[in-house]
Amino acid sequence: MNLLTSIAMFGFCMLFQLLVVNGAPAPNGAPKRIPSTTKTSTTSSKTSSTLAKSSTTTSKSSTVTLKSSSTVASSTTKVSSTQSSSATYPTPTVPIGAGGGPFATVEGRMFQIQSKTQFFAGTNAWWLGQLQNNTDVFNVFADLALSQLKVARVWAFSETNDAATASGVYYQVLNSSGQYFNFDSNTGIPRLDYVVSTAEAKGVKLVLPLANHWGDLGGIPAYTTAFGGNSTSWYTDAQSQAAYKNYINLIVNRYKSSAGIFAWELCNEPRCSGCSTSVITNWAADISAYIKSLDSQHMVALGDEGWMTPPVGDGSYAYSGYEGVDFVKNLAIPTLDYGTFHLYPDSWGYNDTWGNEWIVQHDAAGEAAGKPVVFEEYGSTNTTNHSAICEPWQQTTLLNTSVAYDSFWQFATTLSIDPFDDYAIYYNTTASSDYEVLAYQHAAAMLAKAPTATQ
């Protein structure tokens, strides 16, 4: 999710194609983005909707400091910046680790989920941990379960640089005085607790990204605002990486007993524009190994868009390596259990039919590596007929690949807030509706797909 308009991105990508032909440096590219929120400094948005968040702020007594600071009340729990997994934090007040069935695991190029090796479909609901109404959360999971969508990808990060001006839900504060975890029951990590607990109860698994390349809900910009650097230096900056690992330590240890977790993800759409691809590859190897050292039972993925490098493809934007990501090399990292890729042709400067080629290429890379690949995000801004664009991609996935599962961006329904963008597929049981085609029908078809001998 990004903070540039699709129109601007399309122009950048077209310019990129021309510049590559002439041997000139490539510009930044960006996919679609979520609506802007009131708790970050971002201003651009694909739609005019915003998170209608509560203005309630968290008291200092509900935060946990990771560094000594005179601005933090003495009642907070203080630990060192290199705290151990045994650090004491407020425990969840809802059941976690008591249900959700067995842990999901890799089985060849597929996954075993709910005690069965099968293909399946999922969705993205990044905003679930931002909801402050428990009924909203429960109803979403009820709809997902009824739709047979087995996995929901929910953002497990939410940063701010200033608790005094933050609104709504945030999980940590990052600033020059330190790092603080927010355990307020209405605005902090307990909101994510309720999501995990409800997912277990309803039999839906969660993919939890632990950081964001983009500035939505804080992301890497929140780290660099607090500790210096930028979106490329963040991957090697000692202070930012220490804080990031502190946060990983907290979240992974909090939920590692839960079978409701499908996988941890290092970052949503990590990029290091203009960098050598070795920067993200080395970082991904380090962080995924760190997560495995904390939790050996759950799978780990990168969460990237699946950018390719030569000799794959035609050397155009998606295949240039400009964003500093090499899907094939990252797939070889032993502590990453599967690969992910996203698809937004209208934002990247390609036509919609090219998306079918993109899907097949990633499936081929997965086959060569002997690992599952997940078509993790895809969507269209054709708000009058999402199915016309997305159904052919689903059919390619279903009929022409061994992609383990796919998850459209994004699930939408009636909530107390409106976090949705133009890509949203609204829950609807009407025959031939976008949701009926892209969720109900596709989920059933993926579940009915038989494993083959090559799986």
C-alpha cells in the first residue's frame, strides 16, 4: 500500500519503461495504497475515506518503555532495549492459544491447514486490529468463515511518533526518548489480542505483517522519524533494527501459542529502491532467523510484492530489480517458508492481461525452489466490475498453476468506521455480485482443486 496516486504511479512506470530502454536510472514505483489515517502525516489517498478513529489517547501508565525516559510515568514497566523473551508485559484478557485447530504447516508446495493438505483462498483485512468495536470484529470473522476464506492478512503493526497527538489505535510509540508499547484496552495491543482470539474461535487463520514499508499506520517512516535515516538505510540502521526486533519479540512471544496464526511476515511490501538486492536478502535472512529463534512452530514469509530480476522477464520495471527485491533469491532463504507476490498492473504501468504472466512466472519460481508461493494481494480499481479484471487472474491461479492460495485485496463490509479503498470487495450474497464471484465461488473452487503428484 503506498501514498502516491495510481495516476502518478502509472506515469512513473511509463517513464521507467522509456528510461530503461535508453539506459537511464529508473524512478521510484509504488502500488496502490490504503486510505490515509489521522494518526500519520500522510496526506494523499486513493479515496476520500479515512479511518473514523476515536480521539481517545493512551495514558502513559498503559505504555511499556524500552528505554529510560523522564517523560514516562514511573508506573510503566521498564526493560532494556535488548529485552529477553521473558520480559513481563500485561497479559491478554481474552483467550489466546486455546483453539484454532492445529498449526498450519508447509506440505511440499502446499499447506496443511485445519489438518488437511489443500488449496484454498483468503483475503486481506489490514484494518481488523484498528477496530475498537468488538461486534465489528466478530461479524467480520463470521462472514469470512461463512465464505470459506481460510486466511485473513491483518496488519500487526501500528506506530506513532507522538502519543499526545495520536488518535485511534496504535501499538507502539517511537521517538527520540525511546520506544513504548501501548497496552491500553481501547487503543493499544489488546485490540490485536481480540482479533487473534476471535480468529481462533471462528477457525480463520491470520497472516501478521510486523512492519510496513509505507507510512500507513506509521511504518518505516515512523522509525526513521524517531531514529534518523530513510527507507533504504532502515534495513541496516542499528537503532531502528533494534527497535524493530524489540517489537517482533513482543508480538511473536505474545501469540506464538496460537494456532490461529498462519504465518509471521517481516514487512508489508519491503522495498529498498536503488539498492543492491543483497540488502533486503541479507536483512530477510537475519530477521526470519530471529523470528524462528523465538517461535519454531509458525511459518515465516517476507511479505514482498515479488519483484523479479534479469534474466527473468523483459527488463521492464517489474523485472528490473530497481526496488531492491529479488524474489528468486529470497525464496532460497532457508528460514522463509514460502514466497509471496502482489499484483497491481494499473499502478505499475502494465495492462491487466499481463497479470496472468506474472502469476505463472511466480509459480514457476516456486516450482524451481520446491516451495509454496502465495498470490497474496491483487485488485482492481474498477469499482463497477471488479470481477471483470480479477476473475481471469483467479482462473489462471486455479487452472494453470500450483499457487498454494490467493487472497484478494481487500475484504469489505459495513463497519463502525470506513477504512476501505477503491479495491474493496464488499460482502454480498447476491448472485453474480463481485463478492459472490471472487470470494464465495472462488474459495469453493480452490478447496475443490485436487492436489497433484507434483505437490
